[in-house]
Amino acid sequence: MVSKQYKEMLSGKSVIRQLSEFATKRGLEIGYENVFDYSLGNPSVPCPIEFTHTMMDLLKEKSSGELHGYSPSLGNPDFKEAVAKSLEKRFKIPYEAEHIFPATGAAGAIAHAVRAVTSPGDEFIIFAPFFPEYRPYLTLAGLNLKICPPDTSQFQIDFEAFETLLSPNVTAILLNSPNNPTGVIYSKETIERLATILREKSIEYGHSIYIISDEPYREIIFSNVENPCISKFYDNTLVCYSFSKSISLPGERIGYIAVNPSAEDAKILCPIFSQISRGIGHNCPPSIIQQAVAKVLDSTSDLAVYEKNMNLIYQTLIDLNFQVVKPHGTFYIFPKAMEENANSFCEKAKAYDLILVPGDSFGCPGYFRMAYCIETEKVERSLLALRKFVETEYPKDSII
Amino acid sequence: MVSKQYKEMLSGKSVIRQLSEFATKRGLEIGYENVFDYSLGNPSVPCPIEFTHTMMDLLKEKSSGELHGYSPSLGNPDFKEAVAKSLEKRFKIPYEAEHIFPATGAAGAIAHAVRAVTSPGDEFIIFAPFFPEYRPYLTLAGLNLKICPPDTSQFQIDFEAFETLLSPNVTAILLNSPNNPTGVIYSKETIERLATILREKSIEYGHSIYIISDEPYREIIFSNVENPCISKFYDNTLVCYSFSKSISLPGERIGYIAVNPSAEDAKILCPIFSQISRGIGHNCPPSIIQQAVAKVLDSTSDLAVYEKNMNLIYQTLIDLNFQVVKPHGTFYIFPKAMEENANSFCEKAKAYDLILVPGDSFGCPGYFRMAYCIETEKVERSLLALRKFVETEYPKDSII
């Protein structure tokens, strides 16, 4: 008997994926170079050349057993050591290898982190707007999802709304800064205030509340913006990191969980993650990729293109009178649509070969996301289309 | 709050892993070459050289985006196509790409397969002796595990016991042939009888019962033994396959589920697997490994060494009066211990630097497993130690 729960999910197809498929199909008609496809967050810049060279060296120099044998269930020791050292140096937090758990990208990391510090039936808070996949990630771990409505003025946190959601049943919350879809980074003030509330509530409820901090965009920060390290503000923090965006390896499934050494359960969390692996069929990221990434840990792809794209798009959006918060990083921007219904707005944009994603599935209706991890030349052409779209469909006199 | 369920699991450490750690530690004292370590099923032969060459060619020829970008959520189309064609040719079953779901090894495959065709609370039958990890794999998917006791005469199926376990709450069973730990293959007669019972019971209960067929040892078959293809006998079969053993890539996490095209839900099972992935943090096996394996699909490592090792060990066991079923494949053998308590037997063997795994965690007390995926030269030396161990600890007169 096929599982009812999963069968029902088949009808709820991802909007992002549907739009991406539409873009591909349209590309077959008019050439993909003419489709302004802002749907997917798939990095456009190549991985660092050091990664490719390291892979080749490993294939030449190491024996098959050393290279392709089982990783220990807690992960490749060199990878863990290298990550811990790099984080310690950078953030001045005394990470050691025992605090690092290699995972198959951020999705794998989150699957472990949430199961480790919650139990099925617990309440779990996420903040709108959010990456739509958080919904299945968390509900399928048996959690009772509570969504904190967006602060659309600056895309920080609506603390009033947040405090009404807190209850003794809340055991963890998930943060994503730099944020997908807004590109915004939580300020020091936001994180401090959040940490204070969580500490107070942990005492009041008699149990810890963990922060799961999803940080795949940590390396994509724009000029003159500070990215406060959440773990420095709150002990019970599990960082979920992925190399998908920083070194453009999304298909190779490599990331990790970094357990804050000051977390209440710091000593046992990695062993607990490896127990969770047994239930969900995880078995460490690929061995050769762990070994290669360990050697190029502090390299990044050439990420400057994303800021260049952002500035071009942001300026045009402002010129066209969009309401938009300027991104601090990532390769996303999240403007307010020119009409109340962002679905209708994005549907109309298709006629101009602009593929924009409505904000509804991100928990923020009325807005739309552009993933500008595409070539700058294409961004430039797309902005002409955007101008034409807005001027035709939403002439100035019609906007209040 | 750290999850109670997983915290409790920390105390139940895997016996295999403990013995492997003991072997490593002992190796530091006397040289690992002198420890006869039969604990782990980690392939000893290198991967086919074609795999290494293909990896290098891909790194040289393909762009970073093509090579390392996200795989589609249903898997790399070339990999799916290549697997389907190879299976069709070999087993004369009309597999197409839509029936193949790439997974991170057999563990990843099983995690998807069981969730797709059962619901939490269902009863699920496995057959002793079994790979100990099946227990966490299945219970953590919320299943109510029913263990069919072993047929120790031939390690086929005790059908009388099996039929008493069947009930309308049983929605799937798991088979593992060639079997870990016995090395035995289920005969045509066994599979036919099992299929007949399952078909009858499916009608009686008014719902299908799926076979999940875990086949990582499919390519390691010894001379003159036939390995009947379970999918040819029973439509509702999901094959879970891994390349870990056949091409010695256990660390790279590559395998697949092959949905029998005649299965009741054949058209929707792969889409359902991809929904399950969202909940358990799976996101396709590594992209470069999918691409490389697609090109060397029908290569295997040089597997002949395993048969050579088996024959040496089997002959000595018979000489020493062990009760043992001759393996048909794999790199395992599962003799009866020389005393009732296999734990005590294996503990005593340690003094002879023989690392043997007691059968209790495999659901078959009184027996022990030897994983002979080690060098033949070491096997030869180990058999002298085995002879000495048995002759000293269990002198002939003392055995009934």
C-alpha cells in the first residue's frame, strides 16, 4: 500500500520547480538565453579551480580504499579537523573536530539538527519569509510548525508576533541569515534581542530552546555589510552549513553541522546525529568530496558577480518605484509586487519572459523573489524587459 | 532539549563497530597485519580502474555547472537511463528510467523504499539472521518489526514461522539475498513459495504486501550458483541496490531503487521517493559519482578473491568440525559457534587475535560471522590461528 501521506504530497508541486520547468520549456521555443529565468537558486559561477585540481590529485595519489572506503560514522577526521580549525580562526569560537558533523548539504544537516533537539509533536518556530522547503523538512520530522509573520519594513524580526508564538512546547527555532528569499542579514540588535528572549524563556520553561541556524549563504556578503555570527550570541546554537553556494558544489551534497562548544549538550550532539543517520538512511557525505573540500576549505568561487547583479537589479527596481529592501548578501532579492496578488503579477511577467517567483510559498504573499545567480549580461537584458513589463502593465498613473 | 529517543540509542553501541575498534587498537600493539580482523564488511579490492579514469575525464572535460550542479530531484537522467537499460538487458524486465531512483547507497534506498509502501505503526517482517542495521532503519521509520526466526539447517525461510507472523497489519517484508551474514542465496523454490503466500495474503487482506529486496551483494556470486531474480517472481518488488560492494565505492554513497515495472504503483513510486527525500534530508547521490558510475555500470571490481577466501575458510571450518552452510556468494560466512554462547566463543577467540562477530545482533544467537573481505594471505595465516584456537579451547574429546 503506497503511503497516503506521501501520495498526497504529489499534488502539491513546488512553485519554484514549476516555474523552472516553464522556463526550460520556453527556452526550447525562443532559446534559453532569451528567458530571464530568476526561478532557481543554482549557483552560476564555477567551483574554485583548486577544488578540481585537488580532486585530480586525490584520484592519482590515493589508493581506492583510502579514497572510496566507508567514512567513519562521525565523518572523515581530516574534514572535521579542517572545518573546526577554520571556524575557530575565523569566529574565535573554540570549535574542535568533535563539534563538527559532516552532512549531505544543508538539507542533510537540518534533518539531523532538528531531530536531535526536538521530539515529534514539539512546536517549532520559523520566520516568514522562509525557504519553502523548510515546511516539508520540519513537518515530516513530526514537528508542529509555527510561522512568525514577516516584518516587511526591514525583514528583521517582528518580536511582538514572535513572543505570542512562544510556549513551553517550543523546543527549537530556525533562523536563516543571510536570508533566502530577502537577502537580508539579521542585525546585531535583532540577534541580541532574540537571544535575550530565548534565554529568559528557557529558564521560565525549564528547558533549553535551540537555535538551528541555516547559513548556506554565509560567504556571500556584500560590501560594507557586517554578518554577525549567531553562535557568538547564543550558546545553544547548531549551525547548518553547506558548500553548495560558497564553492558552487550543490550537486555534490557536502555541508556540516557545527555544534557550539558552549551548547548544553555539546559533547553528545555529534554522536546523537550519527544515531539519527541510521534512521534516515544518511551515511556521511561522499568520501572523496569530504577529502577534497577539507583541502580547499577557505577558497570560494568568484562570488563578486552576485553583488554586481544585485546592484543592477536594485537600482532598476527603485527607478521603477518598487518597494524593496536592499539585500545584504545571497543572490536573492524580494520586492513587493505591483499588485496585491503576487501570483497574478508573476503570471503577467511571463509574457515578457521574466520568470519571477511569487512570495506565497515563502510565507509572504504580495512579494516576489528573484534569484539573480545568472550571467550579468542576461541581468542587463532582463531589466529592459522588466521596465517594459512594469510600464505596460502598471503605468504610473494607475499606481497609488 | 536533546531527543530522549536518540540519546537512549547512544548506549546501544554496535557490536560490529566495537569489535572493529578493538581490532584497530590491537593493531597498534602488534601490527594490524597480525590482527585477523573479520569484523567489517568493507571491500578489500580496489574499484575498477575505468571508474578512476572516468572521474578524471569528467573533471577535465565537463564544466563545473554540468558536473557539480544540482541533480534533478528524481536523479541524473543519464544514470537512470543507463541503470534501466543494464537491468533490462540482464534480467529481461522492461525497466525504464522512470523506475529508477538514485539513492545514497542501500541505506538511502531502504529509507525511501520502506517509507513509500508502509505507514508508521504497520507491521514489517524481516528474516533472521539479518544485517543488524535493519533494526534502526525500520524502527526509526515507525514500523513495528516482526522477526521471522532462522532456518538454521540451510538458512532458507522457515515458512511455518513466517505464516504465523503474517497479519493484515503487515504491509511489507524485507529480503536480503545473497544474505549478510550467511552468504546464502534464496533458492527458486523458496522465492516461489514466498511469492505464492504473499499473493494469496494480499488478496485475503485486500491490500498489497511489498517485498523490499536489499541486493548489495548481487554481483558477488560463487561458481555454479544461480541467483534467482526476486522481481521476476513477484510484481510488488522494490530492489534496493548499492555499488558499495560490486565496485568497491562504499564511501561514495551510490545506489538506487529499481521499481518493478509491473508493481501496482510503478508509475508513482519514484515521485513518491522524491517527496520522502524532502523529509529525510536526502538530495540525490553526489552528482559527479552518478555521472561516473553511469559510464562504468557493468564493470565490477575483481571479485574472485572473495570466492578464494571463502573456499579456504569453509574447508578449514569443515576440517575443524564446525557446523556451517557453504556460502553461495557475498564475503560472509556464518558458522555455528563451538559453544552455546557465541559471545563467549568470540571473546575467547580474541586471545588468538581472531576478530569474529557473535550472531546475537543478527537475530541468530549461537552463530558467528566472518567478513572475509581481506587479503588471501592474511586469511591463510588466520586459519592457523583458528585451528590453534579451536584445538586449544575446544579439544575434540570435549565436543559432543
